[in-house]
Amino acid sequence: MTALPAAPVALAAGDAMPPHSVGPLTRTDIVRYAGAGGDLNPIHHDEPLARAAGFPTVFGMGMLHAGVLGMRLARWVGPTHIKTYNVRFVGQVWPGDVLAFTGTVASVADGVATLELVVASSSGGEVLRATATAAVAA
């Protein structure tokens, strides 16, 4: 595993975050995150309850992939250089999905990069859109 950037990195508009994928996600992954994150809503692990609520099966909670994206962002720009991180959940993550994490630099001004980030699933396109700002090298 590579070290996290200690100093601000040099970024320019159009630069891309190194692509990364996770999965296929298992029900065990979802249950482990539920326990670690304290989100024990049974809709994420109880098949009959999820179906009764109108879902085809259990599904991952949004904070699971938001957290992985945050980790990828920290590996790209360094955790101490992240100024803002905002996420919007736009789809669901199902057992068996492979998640792809991507990002681009939208702009750089006054030593701060504005970043656009996306998580896409193998079963349904985008599941999360995010924006972030990070201090960058001058």
C-alpha cells in the first residue's frame, strides 16, 4: 500500500483520480459495514423484510461507498488537504455489484482544486456523485 501524500499534490483542471474498483460486494461486506457503522436497519441484511418493503433484495447503505470514495480521495490528495467533501446518493448498491470510483479536477484557483467524483455500480450506473475541494501545490 502506498503512503498518503504528506504535502499538497500538484493538480490541474482535467486531471483524473487514479481509477479504483471494489467488489463484487457480498452480503457479508454489507453486514460488516452495518456493524462497524452502527446502521443496523434490517433492510440491509434481512431478505424477507427487504422484499416486503418493495426491494428485490437487501442493499448496501450509502455511507459504505461514500466512505470508500473518501478513502480514495484521501489517497489521491492526502487526508489533511481535503477541505470539503459532499456526497449525494443517486442509486442503490446490491450484493454482487462491483463499484468503480472515479474523479476529475474541475478547476484549480488560489491553491484549491474543485473535484468531481463518481461511484458507479456494475448493475445500475451512477450510485453516488460527490464534490470536494482540496489544497494543492502552487
